Amino acid sequence: MARATPISVRTAVGTDAPGIAAVHVQAWREAYAHLLPAAFLASLDPVARTMRWSRIIADPSVTVCVAEHEGVVVGWATAGPGRDAEPVRDRELEGIYVLASEHGTGTGQALLDAAVGDAPAFLWVADDNPRAQAFYRRNGFRRDGVTKTQRLGDEELLAARMVR
């Protein structure tokens, strides 16, 4: 999809926390509507997540990138040293989300490139998220057969590990 004005991707700063939190909540509502109860998704609060994002942005071990379109955050990506007890790679793509309106525009690709480039990395993705898994496969990631159940509040979500 062509756009009149391009997105820009940059390293996040503290003042990006509210925009990242808003995208985080909206992107989850869009991406996980088929996986999580509507009441859970409706309960997600961007204001409450802003404080958490301020801490993540301030963490020197985590790379946080934002994608902006016309000055508004439309996506984000984070990468760090790996949150697993024994990480399979040195870098974990901890999260990458773009608004549904950005799907197919190259925004996700630009964020992935900024966060981990083509370096060896791993990630966890919802087991029933074919769109995301196809995106990661195009970028060299492959499921390695490891899954885990992730707790999201009172909800559980099966996640699959992908590695390159």
C-alpha cells in the first residue's frame, strides 16, 4: 500500500511512552480479538501501561524503536538480551506491534530491521497468529517446536518460539 507521506522509525525517548502504550493496547485489540475475550481486551488501559513503557524505554539493555506517521506513533518494537532462563539466542525480539491500518505498508518491516536487523534472534508469537508467523518466516525465523503458555492477567495464551 503506497502512502503519501512516509513513516519514520527512530529510537524511542521517554516522551514516547504514552503513544507506545496507546498503540500497544489498540494493536492487541486488533490482533488478538480471535484469541482473547472481548472483556479482557476492553479492560486494557493505555494510561496504566504508560508507566511501564517509561521504565522499558529507560532500560539500557532494551532497544525500543517507534514508527511514526505524520508525528503520531503507529508502531513499536523492542529487543533485548532474552527473557528466558536459557535464551536460545543472544537477542530476543520481545515485541513488535503496528496498528492494523499499517499492515502491508512496510512499517512492521522497518521496525524489525531497526530492532534486530538480520542478526540471529528469537521471539515468542501467539500459536494461532498466522499473519505474524508469516511475517517472521519472510524474515528468516522458523518455529523450533518449543511452545509455552503465557499468562495475560487471568487469561492464558499459547505461544510458539521462532528462531533464526
